[in-house]
Amino acid sequence: MQTALSIAMDALAYGMALFIICIGLSLTMGLMRVVNLAHGAFAMIGGYIASYAARDLGLGYTLGIILAMIGTVIIAVPLERLLYRRIYDRSELSQVLMTIGITFCVIGITNYFFGPTLKTILLPAELARSVDLGFRSIAGHRLFVIASGLVVAGGLWFLIERTGFGIHLRAAVENAPMARTLGIRTEIIYAASFALAIGLAAFGGVVGAEFLPIEPYYALRYMVTFLVVVSVGGAGSIPGALAACLLLGAIDVTGRYLVPDFGNFFFYLAVILVVCAFPRGLMGRAE
Amino acid sequence: MPAAASASRTLGRDLLGLALIACVGLAGYWLFPDNLAFLTRVISVALLVLSLDLIVGYCGIASLGQGALYGAGAYAAGIACVHGITDPVLLILIGAAAGAVMGLLMGTIMLRAHGLPQLVLSIAIVQLLHEAANKASSITGGSDGLSGMSPAPLFGLFEFDLWGRSAYLFGLGLFLIVFAVLRFVTRSPFGMVCRGLKEDPLRISALGIYAFPVLLKMFVISGAVAGMGGALAAIATQVVGLDSVSFEISANALVMLVLGGIGHLYGALIGTVIFMALEHVVAAINPFHWMTLVGAVLIAIVLFAPRGLSGTLDELVRLLTRDRWRAGR
Amino acid sequence: MTKGFLNRLLPASALALAGALALGASAMADTIKVGIIGPFSGPFALQGKNFQAGAEAWLAQNGKSVAGHDIELVYRDLPTANPQQARALAQELIVRDKVQYLGGVYFTPDAMAITPLLKQGNVPLVIFNAATSAIMTSSPLVVRTSFTTAQTTTPLGKAAVERGVKKFVSVVSDYGPGVDAEGAFKKAIEAAGGEIKESIRIPLNTTEFSPIMQRIRDAGAEGVFAFLPSGPPTLGFVKAFSDTGLKKAGVKLFATGDLTQESDLPALGEAASGMITSFHYAVSHDSEINKRFAAAAEKAIGAPDLLSFPAVGAYDGLFVISKMIAATAGKQDAEKAVEAVKGLGWESPRGPVKIDPETRHITQTIYLREVAKDAQGRWINKEIASVPDQKDPGLAK
């Protein structure tokens, strides 16, 4: 029982870390219909900025996170204007290629400036400590990740379902020309949600760095995982992404505990089964 | 234009195209006699990209898992060779068979979904196979690679040696045959139906054609072609590594295909040759910037030449010959 | 315009012609080419850079000519394990670039793809890294200056049991070297009277290790043996080990030095402190010759914290090649060259080493090290004990 609880705790933390990184991708893919394989690259940029701020400049973790989010968005916005804007209504294949291209460039440039070694993000003392939960001790940082995941999920749901911005966004997604005639400035809506997605990627890259360490090949190494998780959840659905992350996180972690030898088998088998059973993802929107 | 004239004209063009490929191939043999192992590798990868074109370009199915078919062929040929079947022609056939079986399997699974989920299925399949090949290390050699194969001389005469002449000419011959057959397949009514399914599935189904078996058939053909590419690699290299059944090789194949232009068999060939030649030259000069350069090229292609190099070439030719065309009609 | 262009073109082509002539001339003055294949780009680029740094350090210290023959290094990039590409590169180096020696090679399958070419090409291969025992049996023209996983792992078993740890769990990545390490450690532990409670193999790309830590806890282990590729998996493992409280509970962590590669130590830092590893080389090794080597190699690689073990493999590899050149008087004779270095012993930056005449693999001292801070506050692999004259047990009959 204790073991089960303990594994559940790990699965939850891992799933939440995945969720924070992937939810931005789910938004771009579901709402803006862009298969942004460079999402991981932005998460990585966030991680690098935070690492630089917290480690080399000594600014601390919180400031590091904020700088990472702002910095990554500042890097991403010109890319949106110059590159992404041209592939919004192109085929998935073009989008995949362009974003793989962006990923390659980001990796090459990062490698040039920061070198090929691993970068860690200095945690504050409160998060680095182990917390005793009675049945086990867990790193404070993991609790922080779980809490952040919940906040992100709740906040996004509120933003999209309950605010004016959310209404405009959904309108722009459903029928852009109609939304424009109604006076909604769709480019601004798109740019804003793109920035939101990128900001979340950066946030995820930083808080998830304990699970997925920051190094130049981060962007490529986890690209497949992110894409798979989002597709399983159903692009654009927040509850879907949450469910997919928790499900796949749980399968991954439990599989690794029970039969570590075959860890990846379970993960990908689960993916194949889910996609075959729910071709639009767990909670995908009907086209 | 009368149908017979048109048919003979396309036949003539096909023959011309094949002759051209053969000439370029032989020119490569004379011009770069010291790079034949590399050129053989290009042919093997070109078969992979060609097979991907059948699925992506002719059926509109996005796949990032073509390595599964290539790897199946490579490992089947490699394992057969280690166990004493050493005739190269037979090994190619074994590779083709293994690729076809894998294509059948992969198609059955992948055709259940569309669009992005389909792409994800292809990735999941190639990753699963990669794991399986790693796990079954007693058969496949795992991450150390399958080694210790020594294919018999081709037709009992030409050895697969250091200089790689026989491997290259063998590969070139194989490629020409496959290319000719595929030209025929894509022109056939079956190929037309596939194209139709890509352009307008609704209309095709209104004609009373059920898509699944048609697409599955193309998957099997594609598997056989990719399998032959893998088998050729196994024969020429005499080692099969886990990289032959990987996401990376699949993604690279897709990049080369799009670079050349999808939906043209020539595009697949051009894309492979240009990409690999660039990689070979640029990576030798400055390996470090290679990745950034590929990235930039990809972005440029998507922005400025969305139909790939061959598509852009086509357009150019059309622009230049527009007047003559009109006169001809 | 046209004229200007021509004016610029003419001197350029004249220069090129002169260059070609000069090249031809220097070839007459006997330049021996050495092809070095390694991962100079991609995820393993750091290892390739270390090859380069080690080789260039040797040239910087010993000059660019051996017994009157100039040495020219030709680098070829092979980013990941890809036997097909490895064969193509090696073939091209032999046939077109006419190299007399091949060196480098980071991954085992690549080495396996190259060995069949050696006899026909009349070229010896000096392996700077690829660490599977079986490579040596695939061709008599292979010499290795790195290590094998079994070689570095075996002494660790005895040392661990001597530290009073009896019950172990071994955790290895599920690939060739990992499986080798698992086997070698198990054998060594059982020979020393310890016990392996559980052997866990995990997929290569794992970075989240909490469930594994739970298994270790369940098994009631006193010690853990780990073998993972350096980089993200190692960082994840070491972090999880300390985060889940296993480290505090007094469980000892043992590993081979692959995990605590010097370039990763700044990132591993505190979490890895006290970890005990066994390996053939630490950058901090205390000897005069190593200090000189490290200074030269650091200069070649650019930043001091990038230097790690592949560099010493390359450095000694070039030493071996220089001996081969001297023994054959610059003539291309692979068999004679290999014959000449069988039994060759010398003082390497890592300590005394020798090429075993039977296996052509390097016999060397294996050190026991602890991750600790040095006087300047840098994390290092501090050598605490040494086990001299270790052959490769994977090849011993």
C-alpha cells in the first residue's frame, strides 16, 4: 500500500511536469492548428535563461522563472511574426518541417553559446529540501511541480472558458473570417495566445528541469514525447492534456517500477492503443 | 491528344528518365571511384525515401516511422546472412519480403487514424520496434550491432570488398529496376486511385471504392521497397545497427523527401542525393554548423519552395516553355 | 565588371594551383595521414572534441613529425552510432585520402563496421574509445588505448565489498555496455562474497528515476551499482538518489567513471558528492606528465571544464601510432605496425600502461575515486586507491 502510494506520488509529479510543458503545445496545436515541434526548443530556451539567471547571475529561482518566461517570449514573438504566421494555414507536413528546422537552428545556436554540457537550475533551499509525508520523503520541488500544474490547469481553464479573451480566442479558432467581421482582431489574439503558449513552455522547461535536464539536445530528445502526449490527450483540450499526462505519466512510472526492462514498451503500446481507440485523442474536439 | 500517342510519349519519357539516372549513376562510378561506399549508402537511403514517397506523396499519409520498414529489411537480410544465406540477390528478396510484412502490419495499424494521430502512431511503431531490436540482442546484436555477416560474391563473381564497386553497381541496378517498376505502379489505375484518395477521398468512395485495401496495398509495396533499401545497406555494410530502425532515420527520410518534392519519384531521388551530398561535404568541413544549416535550409524550403526542389524545377520549366506548350496544344 | 571579376579570379586560381603543387610537393616529403573518426557534432560532440583535444595535445608536445615523417590528421564526423556511415567514411579515408592509420571511433557498432576493411586496406585501427571486448577479436589489426567496461568495473566489486557493503542492487541502462557492466560487476561481487539482490535494466532514455529508487528501497540494498550513459540520465539518477532520501539513509552508490565524467561534474555537484567510481583516468590524476597533458589538452579544447577521459585515449592512441610509424619507417605495412606495438609499455597521463601482446588491448591501472571538491572548490574525481595492471577480463581466457 505504502509502495503504491509512493509510486502514485511520483507518477503525479512526473505527469504534472509533463503537463506544464505540453499544455502550451496543446494550445498551439488545438486552437491555432500549428504542429509546433519547436515547442521543446522554447522550453529549453527558458531553462537556459533560468539557469543563467539563477546560477551565474545569482538572481534566485523565482526571478529566474520570471526572466525565463519573459525572455523566451521576447525571442519567440519575432519568430511568430516572421515564420509562424506564414504556416498557420499550410499543411501539417509544412508545419512539421518548418518547426523541425527551427528546432535544429535553436540547438545549433544554443550549442554555440552555452556549450554542450548539462545545465542545472539552482533550487532555493525550501524546494531542495526533502519533505516527510509520513509514508515517504519527497523532494519539496516535486510538491511545487504538482501545485504549479494544478494552478496552470485551473488558470488556463478559467482564461479560456470564462474571460473575454477566451471568448475571442474560441471565436477566432472556430471561424476566423467571421470573427474578423465582428471586429475581433485575430492577429492580436493569435499573437497573444502564441506568447501564452511559449511562456508556459518556458515555465515548464524551468520547473520540469529536475525531470528533463537542460542541455542542447533537449529540444530533440523530448520532441517525440511531447508530441505523443498532446496527441493522446486531444489537441486543444485542457482536461484532455491533463488526463493524457497523468495517464501516460502513471503508465511510464508504474511500468518502470514493475518491469523496468520493458519500460518503453508499455508507454508506446499504450499510445498505440489509445490512438486506435480514440483517433481524436482522449478528449479531442470533433473537426 | 490521342491516348495511344500519350501513352507512347510517357513511355518514352520514362525510358529517357531511367537512362538519365543510369548515366548519372555510372558517371558517379567513374567520377568518384573512391567514394563508392558513400554512393552506395545514398542509393540505399534513396530507396527508403522513394518508399516514403509512395505513402506520403501518393496516398497523403504522413509518416515519421518509415525506418520501421527499412530496419525490418536490414535486420531480416542481416540475420539471414549470419545464418548462412549469403546470396545477395536472395538477401534482397528476403529484405523485401520482411519489409512487405512489416508494411502490412504498420498499414493495418496506421490506417485506423488520420492526420496527426496517424503521425503519432507511426512514431510509436518505429520506437516500439527499436526497443524490440535492442531487447532481442541475442538475435539482433542489440546496441552493439549485428555483425559477422559475409555475403557471397554477386553471381558468384563480384566480391563485396573495400572498394565497394560491386556493391555500388549492384545497388544501382537494383535501384533502376525498382524505379522502373514504381513508375509503372504509380501510373497504373491503382496508383491513380491512391492519388485520388489523397486529393478527394469522398469522391473516390462515391465511386464505390473502399479506401482501406487500396492504401494497405500501397503500404505493402512501400514496405518491400524500403526493405530492399535496408537489405542493400546490410549487404554493403556488413553490419546492421539500431540506427536503421530509428525515429532519426525516419525523420531524415521525410526531410529529404520534402526537400526533393513529394509526389514525384524523381523528387525523392533528387532530395536524397542533394541532402546527403551536402551533409557529406559540409559536415566534413564544419560538423558543428551542419545542424544549424540544415535547419535554415528546411525553413527556406517551406517558405520559398513549398513544392520542393523538383516541384520548383517543374514550375520553372513550365514558365520557360509556356509558349511552346500552348503552341503544342 | 567582367574584367574585374576575371582579375580577381586569376590570382585566386593561380594561388589554388600553387597550393595544389605545394601539397603534392609536401606529399613527396612524406606526409603520413591519420584518419580520425569520431562524433564531432550532435549529442556526443563533446566526446569528439575530446578526441581532437587529446590528439592535438600530443602533436603540440611532440611535434608534427615522427622520425622524419610528417603526420597529418584528417578528421571525419560520425555523430551517432551509424555503421553504414562509419564504413563509408573509413572506406573513403583509406581509398581516397590514402590514410595509413585509422584512429578514433566512439561507438562499438561503428568499430565493427570498420574492422572488415582493415586487412584489404592494409591499415591498422587504433580505437580511442569504443569499449566492447569483442571488437578486438574481429580483426588482428585493431589496437585499443581506451578501456573496456568489464576492465573498469571488475575492481569496483572487490573494493565495494571491502567497504563493508554486502547487499547490492545493480541498475544499468539496457544496451550493450550496460549489460557488460552488469555481468562484470555481478561476477566480481560474488567472487568477493557479496550478493546482488536485484539486477534492474532500464531503457536508455530514462531520466525520471524515482520508481527505480523505490525498487532499490524495497530490495533492502546497502549499496547500489549504476551504469548509465553520461549526460541527462546520469544527472537524473544521481538527483533522484539523493532526493528520495536513499543517500541520507546511508545507501552507498558505486559506478564506473563514465557516469562522473569531469564535464558533467559541475552539473552533478553536491548530489554526486561521496559517490565512488572506478575508472582508468581522472583529469585530476596527480602526476607531472598528466599536468602537462591536461594543460595542453585544455588549451586545445578551449575551456578547462570540458576535458574528460576520451582525450587521454586519443593522446595515447597517437603515441601508439607514432611508434607504429617509427617501426615501419613510414611505409604502409599494417601487420608490421601492429606487431611492433605488441607489448609496448609507457608512462601515460593516466599512469603506467602497456599494450597486451595477446589481445592488443591496453593493460592499465584502474583507480578508485570519490566525487569531492578540490582545494579550489572545483568538483573532481579524487583518486583514493589504485589497482594496478588490469587486463580486460572480458577477453581473458
